Amino acid sequence: MLKQETLSKNQQIVLDYIEKVNEPIKAYSILHNLQKKGIKAPLQVYRALDKLVKIGKIHKIESRNAFVACKNSNCQISKATAFSICESCEEVSEISDSKLSKYLKNFQDKAGMKFNKYNLEFFGLCKKCSVK
Amino acid sequence: MLKQETLSKNQQIVLDYIEKVNEPIKAYSILHNLQKKGIKAPLQVYRALDKLVKIGKIHKIESRNAFVACKNSNCQISKATAFSICESCEEVSEISDSKLSKYLKNFQDKAGMKFNKYNLEFFGLCKKCSVK
DNA sequence: TACACAATGTTATATTATAACAATTAACAC
DNA sequence: GTGTTAATTGTTATAATATAACATTGTGTA
Ligand SMILES: [Zn+2]
Ligand SMILES: [Zn+2]
Ligand SMILES: [Zn+2]
Ligand SMILES: [Zn+2]
């Protein structure tokens, strides 16, 4: 079978919702909000999330246990992710910076480990929260 | 009161253990292994972990929900962390690279957000696992 | 058709983390 | 020392996040 190009029913339902809310959202919040669409058990959510992460449609914000739609249609799907996180309002933005991603992709550690993926999370205060 | 310099009893017990095992360890594993030292409830562990993270003695590996002792006595305590993680054997090393940390500390995102902290996790195969 | 594999449904359970409240201890000013 | 404050501890219960196990159904391909 060829690599699938179309999402399954549950995968599409979950992705549509994550893209709609347009901010990081937690698995059980997805679950609670999609009851009427037939998403009734945690596994329906987690299975869809797993797949969507794998194919790069969404990313997991590890420090928040939350999921967000990918904003970089052309990003190195799920292999090179960077986010900025406001510790006050919890706003999260995906960073798209070719110099940064180039730098990190080429980074070589002293132990000679071969990297194929990274995740970077910056924390601070967004503009709105800085002036408060 | 001045910033405390000595750890409390539970904090010291937990830190000693994390430093001894010398690899990422999970909260409930700590709990199970320190029963005889009087650590009997999750909160005793989590409170100590919180404090130890705050003062930079340990770091949390976010993608693994695990905690590891800091190897960089002179690192920007808990404000600038980078790790390499082998996806095969789960070996984790703390990266100490002044060029990398300088680059990231100075990184400026397009939204003008002011960062005061970051966490970077690289994934790949360690040398041992590469040759398998 | 038969086969392989992906996806689903379902129940139960495992793992990770915090709420709430009372009691105790340590540091400091006077 | 006394009083005051903040940090730490103890304890029970519960919340939040995630996976195991197994049966079933759908989908593409030979
Ligand atoms: Zn992306
Ligand atoms: Zn903010
Ligand atoms: Zn460190
Ligand atoms: Zn390895």
C-alpha cells in the first residue's frame, strides 16, 4: 500500500478541530469537545494525535502536554520544531526561522551522536504581557 | 531571608538518589526506591523535584517526563538546557556547548518576544546504537 | 476471493501530577 | 526568649495524561 494521503474519519475530525481552535489544546479537551462527532474515548483522540504528529500536521508542545496545528506548511515535518511560549498568558507560536533551523540541523554534539530530530521551546513574556 | 543554600531533608534525599542513578529517572520510580528513607507519598517527591528544578540541581526531560541531575555546575541554571536523547536506548546526555548556548540566548524571534529560558531536545541514535 | 494492514470500538488500567488542609520546622526581628 | 513569617512536611484524596488488550471493521491489493 502506498503512503496514505487521505486522513481517516477520526483523524480528520481531530485535525479539523485542532486547526479551528488555533492554539495549543489538550487531549482531554479535544475529547470533551468532540463527543457529538463520535469521539467518545481517550484512545480515539490519542490514536489520531499520534498519527497527526507523525505526518507533521500537528506538533506536541512537550512542556505543556498540548497539541497545536503546524503553521509551517513547508517545515521539516515533525523533525525540526521550535516554539515560543509566554509564561504569563500561555500563548504559543511556532517559530519559523531558516537560520535557526539550519543552525540546529547542522549542530554536531561532542559525542558524535547522529541527530534526526529536535524540539526547541523558548519561554518568556510575549509583547502584550511584557507591558503589563 | 537570604536565598537558601542548604537543602531540606527530603530535597537532599531525592537529589542524592538522582545523582546516584546518574540517568533520567521518573518521579514514581524515585518514590518506589526511597520508601525506606521515608519518602512515601508522591507529593514528597514532586515537591522536592520542583525545588531542585528551580535551583538548577536537576532538569526535567520534558519529552520523557523524567528528571536528571545537572552536569554543568556552571550552567545557566535551569534557564538554558539542551539534551541529546537516543531514541533506541533512551540514553540522555546534557549538552554543554558554549557556542550553542550563546546562539540560543541571543536568538530573537520575529514577534519581538523577550526570552528568559529555553529547552532544547535533540533526538537520534547514539554511537552504540548506530552500529547495531 | 483471500490477504495484509490500517483504523475503529470498547473496557479497563497505568502513569503522571496536583488539590486541600493540618502540622511542624527554620529563619529573622525585636 | 517571644512573636512573626515563610518554608517544609505529612496525609488523604483526586485530577490529568496516556496506554494495554482484544475484538471488530474497513480498505487496498494480488
Ligand atoms: Zn510545524
Ligand atoms: Zn503573554
Ligand atoms: Zn544543567
Ligand atoms: Zn542508544
